[in-house]
Amino acid sequence: MELIEIKRNVHQKCIEKQNELLENAKAAMDEIQRAANEYGPPRDRYDSFRAQLLRKRDLHAEQYEKAFKEMDFLQKLKPENQNKEVTINTIVITSKQKFYVSIGLGKIVLPEGEFFAISPQAPIYQSLKEKTIGDSVVFNGQKITILDLI
């Protein structure tokens, strides 16, 4: 299979996973808002149940907003681009693991293997940043060699 096709598959799987996060946050936010509405207005100024529900809703709203921004970032990446050094939007195949530098989503399982979607803030990315094929780094006491970049 062509390397760019693998990158497209990993990118698409990331979009699907992020979309699921968006839907879950939205559903939780809507459910808590519905519960607060059913409870009605505060019974008195010391009524903490409704306030607690609204705080939970606001937390889910923050998660939704973060997931929305990450989805926007992810959709702007072009999987067709092939990079010569480790940067954002690169699949890094190392002697230990395969990484997709995009947003932090964790393990992505495809028929082509396991990939780890990592953010540019991840310590492993900071170690691999701007390295090229054949370069090695020591991360957590282990030598990691870059075998290929997509």
C-alpha cells in the first residue's frame, strides 16, 4: 500500500475519533442542561443542586470547545503532504513505535498497524522535532531511531 494512503487512513481515523469526542461532549452537555431545566429555578439562594448541574454543564462545554478547536486544526492538515523532517502532520515510523503528529488522541488501530496520534506538546515530539530519517534520539533511557517519515 502506498505510504500516503496509510497517512490518509490514519488521518481519517483521527477525524472519526475526534468527531466521537465532540458528539459525546455535546450529548453530556445537553443531558445536564435538560436535567437542570426539569429541576426548575433555584428553590432558594442556597439551592446548590441546580448550581452543581450548571457547573457540570459548563465543564462539558469547555471540553466540547476544546474538541471543536482540535477538530478544526485536524481538518486543516493535508495528509497528502510528505515531510522530510519530523514536524506537524508527519507520520514518524521509529524503531519502537509509529506516531502521527497532529492532536493527542492516543492509539489508532488500523490494518496497517498501531499508530499513536500525538500533539506537538508531547515530550516525545519535542525529542523528535526536526529530525530526519536515520537520526536517533534517547527518550526515557531508550534509543529511538527514525526509520521512515510520511
